[in-house]
Amino acid sequence: MAQMPMSNLNFRTRLSVDVSTAHVSREDMDLFDQWSRRDACANASFVVYTYPHGVFVYLYPSEVSDSCFTTALESATTAGLSPQARNLLRVAREAKGDYLQLDADGEVYKELPQFDW
């Protein structure tokens, strides 16, 4: 089979907002970890992917659904996600992020609250 030149492919790319895990509490990271192991659709919550050094949180970009983001944020509030983490989700989405990446080696921003854990 002949291979298609890669330059002819029109890949869709997604933006990830890269932030240090220092900007969320340990309890928030524990919630994200719990959410990664459940059916987000059935629980009206955020879709979370974990990896050894952090998580990716899907932000339901506005072209997908504003109502899904709002519902997931309300669910996160009920579940006990901190106001700081909820604000970080909102800010990352406003920055046109498809994902919020919370990474142990992620960028530390002096403008954001920091947690020592």
C-alpha cells in the first residue's frame, strides 16, 4: 500500500493549558483522580485522564457545549472541588484551552494561588 505524504493530512490539534499541580490542592488532585475512574457522561462531570505526573481535564470547549461545561462545574462544586480549582478550569477554558493539564513540572504562575503539598 502506498503511503500518503504526511503534508497532505489536515490534523485537528487541541490546545492544552499547562499549569503546575502546585496551583491546586492535594484534595483537588484526589478528586480529579477519582473522576478519571468513572463514567463522566453518567455523572455529568469532567472527563479526566491521569498519567504518572498529573492529569488532563477536558474543558468542553464552547464549540462543543457550554451547557456541558456548566453542568460539570456545578457537579464539581457539589463534589467539593475548591473555588481555586474551579476558577482555574474557567480561566483555562477562557484562554481557549481544550484541556487543562495539571503537571508536576508544569508552569508556575505567580498570579495564581499556590498550595504546598
